[in-house]
Amino acid sequence: MRKIRILWTDDEIEALKPHILFLEEKGYSVDTCSNGNDTIDLVKINSYDLVFLDENMPGLSGIETLKLIREIRNDLPVVMGATLIFATIFVTINIFVDIIYGVLDPRVRVK
């Protein structure tokens, strides 16, 4: 089975390291970068299944980066938010990814 490839872009990526390690332990392949320009370069040369994108970054903002991603791969799912939002709702995002790729039945209730 092919690993799901995620690109996580955040200018405070080190703060999200526990969440990245969690995803890797679950079998996801996670690349990281800290700015929009590197994100664009990585999207051009890699086949990602999902991008987590920080909204507020120096240089290219999340919105500007999203527009450029759409020019390269219009079909690539992108979840955008701030670092605190990602950290706060991480479990929900993880479940969302599992549902998208059929790992988790959406009818299952998480307690």
C-alpha cells in the first residue's frame, strides 16, 4: 500500500513537531517547510496527497501560496489555518485525512 504524502508548511514548524511525528508513526509520509516559496518548489516536484498550509507566514502568505498551488495542481487538497489552530484541532484533521483516504469509516464515532 502506497504511503499518503503530506506537505506541512508553517513558519513555526518546530512547534508542530509532535504532530508530525504522530502522523509519521501512523504511516504517513510528511515533508515540512517553513515558507511559501519552498512549498511551491516542493509541490512542483513531488506528488503530494494533501497540504497543511499556515495562513500567516512571512514572504508569501498562505493565501498567495494557495493561489500558486492551484495553478500547479488544482486537484490537491489544502487545509489552511494558523499554527495554534493546527495544534488545537489536530485530532480532527487526522480523522479527516483518514476518512478522505478510506482508512476510517465516517460512520464510526470517536469517543
